[in-house]
Amino acid sequence: MIIAALTQPQKDTFQMLGLRSNSASIDVLGQAVCSPYDRIRLAALQTLVARGGEREMAVIVEKIDHCSDQEIPLLQSQIPLLLAPIEACLADQDPVRMQRAIVAIAKLRISSQFHHVVRVASSPEEPQQMVAIELLSELACHYGSKARRQRVGSTDEARETLLTELWRSMERFHEHRVTQIIDAWLCASHWEDDALKELFRPDRRDSLSKIAIRQLRHSHRLEVLELTAGILWSKGPLHDALQLVGERKGDSYTSLLSELMDRFGVTPLLNQNLRQGISMRFMEDYDMMSESHSMQHRCSMLKLFTASDMTPDRMLANILDLLETGDSKAEPECAAAMRSLSSLKPELVLMVLSDHFEAPDLDAYVPPPWKADLRIQLDRMLKLYETQSAIIRSAIEYAFSDFQCEELLNHFDDWPDAHLQAYGKMVRIADRSHVEFIEQEAKSQSHTKRARAIKAIRFLGSDGRLGQVAMEGLQDKNDAVRIEAIYTIAPGLSRRDASEFLDPLLDDQDANVRVAANFAISQIKETP
């Protein structure tokens, strides 16, 4: 007991005050309950409880306003004894005594008496209406927040009682008297509550449902925002409920989404709800580079986006935006998001990166916005790749692992150069063994394979070791290989280099090689 922690004179005082024969001490203990000192206040309450008389219980109810959360557990253990003085205050016409009663009910969370608090809060003629409304709000927030810590809700009987009493009040009064009661009902609700789901039934068009949905749509209370956001984790929400989720946006809303993501993570229900084809404004407006959000917040939102059916251009933009912050804490989530980009298959990437026409007899082509946006993001990724950490490079390679160097060679005869060029860009990233593959092919006994390996360098890039392989091709014993080598290295040669490497081939024993060398040199000389 707290009395044991008091000084000896204080112990002696409370021992005297605790004598049941000393009736005058009850008022003294009542004054001690109002003490600013926690130990004195709690010792006074313990002494009153130990005495256990009707008058002692009445004093506790009278001083309930002064009791802090620290003392509530002690008083809750005495609820059967406190009910009589609470009911006496409720029956009294004195507004002060009425206020003590509803404060005691709310503070002690006496669920069997919640209807009294709801009644006063619902009645404009009651002088304590505003106090009751505030108490109801506190109760609703307490039970609702506790329930929403679990994805599936709770079976807390006190919360169910509060929701039932609030709903009865909502049904009883006209529209202009229920808004604050509806707010309390929403604050106490969970997204899996049947009553909440019933609001969104297509055949439900009563005024009460309309007001509740209006509050869900427009209220800025954090509890209501959390309730709305939590619908994303709900089992089988109706279309209108998900549409309402998608209409909300703003920093407070995304902060709650981030918290829920940290709390519940990615679930099959979340995946299912995010992929219903409903526009989510919070996704469209979210700025991944905004410093107004913590890095943890942004990473959680990226995880949420990954669970959705966000288009690949926007998904890639969010990943790259987060990478460009330079914060290493974002790398694991960015890597996971990058690895999830299963929609970025070669056929789509090729269509985007090589989607242009250069033939003079064709009209100018303007790609649709989504293609243009995805092309921008792919170009960003290609530029960022070399500067990223190993974990990010590995994730990018995984995301585009369908691009293989061998496949590039298989399409020389059926793809235009624009496709081959685009495919080659991705092979440089996705296929780590592409250099070794080209080196091995260039050493093949088959001159056809050697020629095709040299040709592939045109689309992969003739820098580094691949450039050396192309140069070595100029000395190949087969004329077809030498011609491919000429056309491969020529675009990257200066006039001086052209004289060194290509001029000797003007005297090649094969006429086709001489023609190729002459043409390549003429093209270089025409270059400014």
C-alpha cells in the first residue's frame, strides 16, 4: 500500500483518520483526496476504501473529479460499493451532483451505467450536456483505440455496450442533435464491426447512415481517419467503403496508414482491397521525397504501394524518388519493392524504350502518357544503377532478370534495331554474365557465332572488355566477322582512331571488307 511509503508522521495521521469511530475524519480524508500530491491523494482514497462505509463511498464520488488515472484501478475494484452513491447523484436534481455521477461512470468505466452518460450527452436541455459529450468522447476514444490495435477488432463487452447505447441515441433523435454522438460512435468503432459495414449497403439510404458516412468522409479526427484507413485491412468491404478510403488524403491520413502498415503489415486482405480498381488519392498525391515525413513513414508507404496494383511507371518513380534521398535506411524497402516489379517484362520494356519511328514516310508519333512516364523512369533507373549499393543493383537485376544476352542474339533477324538497342541496355544491367558470354561466343569455331557475338556489341555498348573483343574482330580470319567488327566499332571512333584501325582494312583481300571499311570511314569523316 502507498501508506507504507509515507513518512512516519503521515502514517500516524492516516492511521488515526482510518478509525471508523472517528466520523469527522471522513471530511478530512475528502479534502486530502484533493491534494496536489499523488501519495497523499492515493493514501486518502485507500483509507476511505478501507473504512468502506456508505458515507465514505459518497465522498469518493463527490471528489471523483480530483482522481487521476493512477487512482482509477483502486476505485474500479470498489464499483459495487460506489454504485449506490452514483445512483443517488443521478436521481438528484442538482446539476453538480449529476455531473459527479456521470464523471464517476465515465472515469470508472461502469459499462452498465453508460446509458446515463449517453442520455445526458444527447439532451440539449441538460445543463451538463457538454461535460457528458466530452466524457463520451474520452470513453469512445479509449475503447476504439484499444480495439483498433488489433486487425480483427475485439469482443470487449464494455465497448459493445457503449456502441449499442450510442446507436440507440442516434436512432432516437433528429439529425441536428446527433452529430457529436455519431462522432463518438465512430471513434469507438472498428472496421470489422457489422454495424459499420451495414452503413455502406447499397439499399441503406436512411438519413442516419448518410450522416455517419459524411463524417467518415470529412472528419479530421485522428480516430475517424484511423477507422477509415483500417478498412483497407478489412474482410470483404463493400465498394462504397473502399471508395471512401480512396477519397481521403493528407499528411494525417498517410501517417495513420503508415502506422497501420507497421502494425499489421501486408496481408492477403490488403492486397485484395488495394486491387479493386478504385483510385486511391493518397497514393496519387504522395511525395516520396518530402522531408515532412520520417524515413520510416516513407518506407511503410512504399510497402503499401507495393501491395497495390499501382502502374509500373508510378511504382518505379516512387522507388527511385526514395533512392534519390540518399538515405541508406530506405535501401532494404526499395530493394524489396524493386524485386516485386513483375509487370516489367521484356515485351513491355521494349515497347516503351524503343517506341519511336524514324522513317520519313511516317507521321510523327507521340506516345501515350503512361508510356512516356515509364520511359522517363526506366531512363532514370539506367542512369542511377551504377551509383547504387550492391543490394539495390542486385534487386534491379532481379526485377529485369528475363533479359538475357543469348536472347538478344536470337532476335537479330526479327527485331528492328530500336528493339535490339533497348534490349541491349537492359541486358547490361540484368545479365551479369553478358561479357563472359560474348567473349566465349567470339572464340567459337563457328564464324557465324563469332560474327553474331560482334554484332551484339553494337547493342550492348563497345566500352571496356566488349570494345576489346570488337577490336580483335578486325583481325578475324573470316571476312563476315571483320565486316561486323567494322560496323560495330566505327560509330565510336574519332577521325584519328579511324585512320589507325580502319585504314589498313582498305587494302583487305576481301572486296566486301574493303567496301565496308571505306563506307565506315566516309561516315566518320562526315561527322562534325
